[in-house]
Amino acid sequence: MSNRLPAVKPREAIRALEKAGWRVHRQKGSHVSMHKEGVPNLVVMPVHTKDLPKGTLHGILEDAGLTIEQFLKLL
């Protein structure tokens, strides 16, 4: 598989994280906070109509503890 992040919409990324066990904790404005049982931190995802910037998506995956390969399988 490619080691590059694809262009994804925020809702697609949320669905992928939900498959990995993350759940929407709350939404405030245009940002969704996600929580996973047993993980102390929250993952915050901006929800806009455009694709997520690559750096933002990379940071989200890092916060979620997912590799690019794991994320690609979840899409």
C-alpha cells in the first residue's frame, strides 16, 4: 500500500476512526471531539466541507495512535 495520505473529507475520517473504536464525544461549533475507551486524550476533528489538510490529518492520526496503513484499511 502507498505510504501517502489520501485527500479525505472530515466525515470520512470520522467514520474511519469510529471503525477503530473511537466515538463522538461532543461537537462544539465546527469541531468534533472523539473519545476511545481506555485512551486518556481526545481527538479533535474540524468538520468543514473541504478535504482535511494533510498535516491536520497526520496530526489526528498521531493523536489517535493510528499509522497511515491502519487508517487506509479503515477507509
